[in-house]
Amino acid sequence: MSTWISDKKRAWKIVCRAFFLAIFLPVGACIKSTGGLELRPNEDPPLKSVSLFAGDVMVSAPQGYCLDRSSLRQSAQGSFVLMASCANLSAAPSARVPLAVITVAVLPAEADVNPPTAAELATAMAPSLPVQKVDNEHFSLVRLAKGGDAAVPGGDPSHWRGYLVVNDHLIGLALYAPKGSILTGKHGKRMVSDLAKTLHAKSAMRSASQ
């Protein structure tokens, strides 16, 4: 019983670390306060993918979105990636997609770590009200009714959060969209789900070859 309690406490600590990592890394600092989720201009060409923790985690942006170089953070304590539409990040011609800010926070590897369930996520994120909970084989998602507008200027309060584990790294995902955006509903759910599946598939290739 003591082992079970210890393991549960450790898992809960990891959930909280990932949650606060995603919240307190400078998401808002990368965004103009224009009410439209417009990113600051970046002279360097945006990235489509990045390798974290020596290839343990491969992050690839969804179609039409790119990684923002200026907000990329990598350290032994954790890594952070911010994504937005390629059209917003570069002057180069690109397909128009719905405005969004997508974040990926990755913690150092922890042996035998498991992703929290959607119910555990909802509890950890109180008092934000969960309006939808999704559990999948590889990830868990929650749609929260509050907090999106506090995280990014011009954001809709409703936003998506999710967690998964890749090569023993706990990964936190978040999707913010402008007020009234289709990405606050089922389209956002699909985007975060697809991102989680891509993270798992591309990173799992390295595990299979070891």
C-alpha cells in the first residue's frame, strides 16, 4: 500500500510540474496584445519540426502551422515549443489556416511515468471548468471553459489541454484560439489529438529501433 501511495504522489507531482511548466513559460510574451493572437515578426524562417532531449521527442507542427524559433526553450529541466500559423510567423507565402497558438511542454524522462487520465487533468486544473474530457490509448484531453483569455491576449476562454508520455517524457499540450474560433470546439479537439498522435508515432520510431 505504501508503494501505491508513493507512486500516486509522484505521478501527481509530475502532472502539476507539467501543468505549471506550460502555464508559466512565456506564452503571452511572444504575442502582440492586439486581440488577434498575432505573433511578433521573426526574421528567421520558422521551423516545421524540432528534436528534443537528444531525439527522444520529435515535435512536428500541424499542416499550415510552424514552430516559433524565438520562443523555443530547451534545457535539462524541460523544453517548450510554441506553434502558430506559418503565415503569422513568416512573410513567405503559405496556406491560410485558423489562427491559433499551440504549445508543447516536455519534462525530463521519468521511469515508469504514466499520463494522467482526463478526470485527473480536470481535477488538477480546478477551478477551471472542464466541459469535455477525452481518454485515448496514448493521450488524455480536456476542454476547459476558462483560462484561455488569461494565457494569451485575445484568446477565447475555452481552450484545449492534453497530456501524453513519449519515451518516458511527460508532454503537456495546449491549444488557444481567438474568441469564437472553430478551434475551441471539435476542430480543436481533432488538432490536439492529431498532434498527440504525431508526437507518439514519430518519437516511437526511435524507441522501436533501440
